[in-house]
Amino acid sequence: MPSAPPQPVQLACPSCGTRFRSLVYTIVDGGEQPELKAALLTGQLNVAVCPGCGLASMLSAPLIYHDAGKQLFLVYVPQELNSQPKEIEQFVGDASAFLIRALPADAPRGYLLAPRRFLTLQSLIEAIYEADGVSAEDLRRQNRYVEILTELVNLVEDDAQFTEAAQRYTAELTPEFFATLDAFINATNDAQAHMRAMLIKVREKLQAHVARAAALAAAEEVKAAIERLRTVSDDELSAAVHELRPLIDYGFFELWTEQIEAAEAAGDTATAQMLTARRARILELVEEIDRAAQELFERGSALIDAVLSTPDPVAALRERAAEVDEGLLTVISASIAAAHHAGSLELVEQLEKLATAAKDIIESRLSPEDRFINELLAQETTAEATRLLRKNVTKITPDLARRLNERTAEEEKRANQAVAERLRQLAREASALLF
């Protein structure tokens, strides 16, 4: 389908007075012009950039959005244009006639006779997102990202203010945020080179900020781990080292050694000796953990290789069900990731079937109470878990309530507070329904 060409307009920059020409799109076909659709959705469509001072301004112009595949015919006419009803109807009629002529002979046309009209450009954009299946929550998040980006673009040349703003928004600088920023950059055209350069600068500065924030957070985690392992009792040390093993590396022991040296320099011999003895014990425990993990991995890998060499790997795994445990699931998961990375899609499929079979085997060993608890925990939200609990009144027994409390204690011991709190709430719900 032929696209409607943009219209040239003569402008005068409100900041420096420079006169220049720009292009205005009045019809965007989302199905045929994905680059214009992206520009519209990211606020980059019909933006004029002054060649004199670089000021970017959104042009106030009527807009038709069309998508034949979704049968969308959307109309937006800015109120500030003070257009007469006759002028608006003429604009819509001309656009409708153009689209009718451009569509294939067998294409539906009825929707072009009943355009949806919008008072704001944002409401039109929301309608496009809705047709694309984007939820209201996703759209609110997207709008939030746009607000943050707008502020950061305005502050990008002021290092102090930019850093302060980036610190405020650190928690929101997610991969999705950077995907939105990349979309903005990709939507800019050659006439918006200045805006593109500013957005790229924002991305570079934010990436550096996120890297620094991650490094600081990691350092704080290590400091907290050291403090905990300094003060935990001898009886609790092994469990604490198991929990904190991902943080215990060369840097961890460097910081621990610095504390020993500081105690020695201060003449605190008792503290230095205690820290030295505990460092040695932590190192022993880490070696034990790593040795056990290596043995688990080797044992799991050998089992996987053995069953994969048979005509029916799933059947072979079921025959060796006694060797299947949570550790094997970890090894299978790692193997799937490696196979994905190597592009071995057939192996990925085989391993995923083994993972499903292993989960079934492990599930079959569980008590009815544990199976139901796992089903409750698999729900996406606490509210959904509560609804499932109330739908299964016959499964709510004293044994279930007892097991919920036991598993709460187990998760607390592992310092898995989020799961522990969810189990605790389910235990309260189950007890209330019992009595």
C-alpha cells in the first residue's frame, strides 16, 4: 500500500528565531510503516529540531493512525488548532478516501467509515498499545520511563544534577528501561541528530551509573556477609557459610584479612586471633561445599550422559529414579543453559524433557501436603494462592497446617524470608479455615 508522504512546513524557532523547514506526517500506517509507528509511540514523530540552537519542539498537527490488520482508523486533531468542524471532517474524509483507494480490492473497508476520535495524542497512543495487547500496567510503566528520560535528557549536560537524578531513579533503571531508551534512539531520524546524540549520552552516563551502583551494592553485600560471619555462633557458622557461599571469594578473604591486620595494628590480639581462627574454619567449610558441589555435578552429569545414550532417555531416567534429586535438577538446568549457548536445540529439547521427568519423580515422593503446598507456592500472587486454598477445602487438614508451619521454619532457617512469609500467611489462612 502506498504511504502518504510527509508535508513540508516553514517554521521559526521560538528560542533563537531561526527560520527552517521541517516535515510533518499527517497519516501513519502502523502495518506498513513500523518505523513511523515506533516514532509515534516514543514521542519522536513530528518533532522539529532547530538547526540554529538545537531546540526540539513537538509540532501541533492533526494525525490519522491506520492499521488494516487490526482495522484501526484513529483520528487526533489538536484542540489548540481551533479547527472548524467542517475542516476536520474534510481532513478525515480525504484521509479515508486515500486509504480506501490504497487498500487491496478484497480488504475490509467498513471500519474506515467509523473513525475513533481522540481529544489527546496520549489517548490515541494508549489505543494503539491496547490493540497491540499491551496491558494498562505496562503502559503506565512505559509512561514512567518516558518521564524519567525527559528529565534526564534535560539534565545530561549538568553532571551534578544528572548524577543526583540517576541516584533517585536507580531502582527503575531496569533492562526494560534501557530497552525503552534504545527504542527512542532508534526512532530518531537524520533531522534529529542532536536529539539522538543527547539520548546516546544519557545511555552512556546511565550505564556507567548502573555499573557503579552494582559495584557498591556488591561491596555492601560482602561487608554485611563479613559482619554476619564474624558474629554468628560456632554452631550456626556452617549454615551461614552455605547461605553466603556466592559472596565468599578472593575479595571476601582480602577484606577479612584487612580486619585481622587492623586488629593487630590496634594491639587487639584476642580479636585478631579469633578472626584468624574463624577465617581458617570458613575456608575449610567453603572447600567442603565446593567439593560436594563438584561431586554432585559430576554425578548428575554422568547420569545425564548415561540416559541420553539410550533410545528412550526419559524411560531410562525413570528406571534410575532413586538417583534423581534436587541436585540433578540443578545440573540439568546448567546443561540446558550450556546447550542454548552452543545452539544445540535438539539437546535442549531432550534436556527439557528430562527436567520434566525429574520433577515428576521428585513430586511423586512428596506427601499430599507437600504437593499441595508446592502448588500453592507456584501461584503468581499471594491472592491467587489464597483463592486456590479456599477452593480446596477438603485438603485443608491439621496435617497441612502443621506442614505449612514446618516449612515456614525451614525457609526462615535458609534466610528465604519472602517464601517464609508467604508460607506463614498460608498457614494462618489454613488454620482460620480449620476452626
